[in-house]
Amino acid sequence: MKNTDYQSAASPRGAAVAIKVDIVVIGAGQAGLSSAYHLRRLGLEPDKNFVTFDRSPRPGGAWQFRWPSLTLAAANHIHDLPGLKLADVIDVDASGEVQASTVVPRYYETYEKTFGLRIHRPVEVRVVCDRGERLRVETDAGLFSARGIINATGTWETPHIPDYPGRERFKGRQIHTKDYRTPEEFAGKHVIIVGAGISAIQLLDEISRVARTTWVTRREPEFRQGPFTQEAGRAAVAIVEERVRQGLPPTSVVSVTGIPVTPRIEEMRKRGVLVRHPMFSEITETGVRWADGREIEADVILWCTGFRSSLDHLAPLQLRGDNGGIIMTGRLATQVAKDPRIHLVGYGPSASTIGANRAGGAAARELAAFLGLLE
Ligand SMILES: Cc1cc2nc3c(=O)[nH]c(=O)nc-3n(C[C@H](O)[C@H](O)[C@H](O)COP(=O)(O)OP(=O)(O)OC[C@H]3O[C@@H](n4cnc5c(N)ncnc54)[C@H](O)[C@@H]3O)c2cc1C
């Protein structure tokens, strides 16, 4: 079946005939590509035994949308996908000063072609419903009927902004990390940056060079001295894994690891911009106010307050408990305990490039075995 055949087979839009497949992989970022690669290695054929949909216009997952100044050097670390090294595709010099939004999509595109993964894009999965023995997968390119799902839809499309009183009153501009492009648009302004994660600090660094900044965080940020060992990484992942096995909403792995003190952070300290203020209690028309009555005026509030898992299309399956979490099981906690036909990869403990790699392998094997697709 050709790469576009699913689209034409399903048209005209709205036709009620569902195309049957064993597995639908939803999303083709690091987690979806790893899953598709492992399904292939298990002997399953793309477009025959499984089909992969991605709603983005081009290869690259969320990396294609990252802000231009996010270079490979500035990123945490982008782990190689299984079977093909980034360095074999892209000539990255030691400085790493290349845009992640250019390089990673090029790498993923080569990856898809090298392994013949046949990603269908842009195809959005709108909703998945339980139809007894099968799952009904409604896309904007037609209807599919699957026996299992590997969901790899990431977090980029679900930015999180916490609710503070007065948010709607503020007459200045409010944006989320997701909307950030370059510091120049803030030149000469006063920007309040909210958040204690790596993105907040990177954007504080950039914006503070051209604008006045005030940095606020809910909790005291945890800086980590010294190199980040593999053991520390594993311990952090284990904490998040334990949470999702208990059905608690996942926290980000970085929130557990702390922020590594890089030369860039040392330099920010010297420049006097790494001054943290506690969280304000209220947003006013012109700025923010703290509980003790102190107020400041600002032109922009930049919310670097993270993302949530993009799972709205799975809502009819009612996977979430009352606390908003999903009880996960399986070797790497990718399998939904309530419905073993569904795996979530890039979720919770696997929400990193290395975690996504491993989760893709575990989900592919477990789901294929569960559905009796292995010889
Ligand atoms: C600013 C930022 C920087 C980061 N830096 C690092 C880093 O340096 N190292 C690291 O390991 N991790 C980093 N992460 C975490 C990173 O997001 C993951 O590591 C990884 O790239 C996510 O891969 P993914 O496949 O889970 O999701 P994504 O890359 O988000 O891919 C999900 C794909 O699913 C598609 N999709 C979504 N919904 C649907 C739908 N309904 N139907 C069809 N397709 C859909 C999307 O279009 C997208 O292409 C960073 C995250 C952020 C926000």
C-alpha cells in the first residue's frame, strides 16, 4: 500500500467504512518513530499490520516547532533513535550551535525513509472509542478500526498555564513557552518570567539581555552541582514511573532531576539576572501583586509553566481516574492497566528522548504479543 493510499481509501471524508488494521500508532515524534521501528523489527508491516498517523505537516515531531535559538548545544540531550545515529545523518560540529528545529526534523525524515516507516501526515486522530473487540479510530482522513493503539502524541499541543486570579484583567501580553520565538520582540520591555524549569531559565537568559526581567517561581528552584550521572537519571525516572504505576498524574522527569548548573547559568548569576522571587498571588491590569501587597508593573507575562500530555482524543475511553492520572502497568509502565490494548509512550517516565526510545520498544513487543501477532 502506498503512503497516501489510506487517505484516498478513506475519502470522501465522512464515509462510514472503517479500514481494519491491527495497530494504530498515533504521533511520529521520537516515541512514535521508535514504536514503528520496533513493530517493523518484530516482522509487522507498515500499512498492513500497523499504520502511523501524525498531524504535523512535516517530520520532526514537536522539534519542528521549537524556537530558533534552541540549539542542539542548548537542548538537554537528544538521544539517538534506535538503529540510526543522529551523527550519521547530520554533520554537527563540537559546538552544537545548530538549530534543533532544523536538525532534528532532518534526522527524523531520514530515519523514516531509511526504515520505510510510511508515516501518514498530516493526519489527525480526532477521537478513539471502544467498540468491544476493536477500537474505532476517527481521523480527518477517514475511519479506522484497530485491535490496539500505541499513543505517542507528546505534550507540545497542551501548554499548561496555572490559574491565578486576575489573569483576564491583564492589559499587557501573556504568552506561553510554546509561543516564544526570539528575545528581540521584548526589547526595552519589562517581562515577568514564570517557572522553574530549564526552558524558563533559558528564556530568562536570552530575554534579560534585551529587556528588564523579573523571575518568579512557585518553589525555590533546585540547582544541581556536578555532572549528571546515569544513576541519577535512572533514579529520577524511577520516581516518575512509580507515580504513574499508582495512577498519579506524572510529573516531568526534569522536575525530579533538578537543574544542572552549566557555565551559562554561572554567567547568569554573575550578570545578576538569576534572582528568584516567590510566586505572586494576583494579576492586576498592569502587572502582578504579591500577598504582602507589593506590586510591580510589566508589559509581558511569559508562562514557562510546562505542558500536559495531549490525550484529549482518548477521552471517550475514560482512562483517567478522579485525580486525572492513569494507572499504568507493563515492563516500562507503557500499558494502560484498565485497557491493555492501549499503550502510552512518551508519557510520564518516558517523556524524554531516551525514555521514548525504550518505551517504543517495550510497547511494540508487549502489544504485538498481547494481540497474538508474534510468530
Ligand atoms: C522546550 C522543550 C525542550 C525539550 N528538550 C529535550 C531534550 O533536550 N532532550 C530530551 O530528551 N527531551 C526534551 N524534551 C522533552 C521532549 O519533548 C521529548 O524528549 C521528546 O522529543 C518528545 O517526543 P514525543 O514523540 O513523545 O512527542 P512529540 O515530539 O511532541 O511528538 C508527538 C507527535 O504527535 C503528533 N500528534 C499529537 N496529537 C496527535 C493526534 N491527535 N493525531 C495525530 N498526531 C498527533 C504531533 O503532531 C507530533 O508530531 C523537551 C521538551 C520541551 C517542551
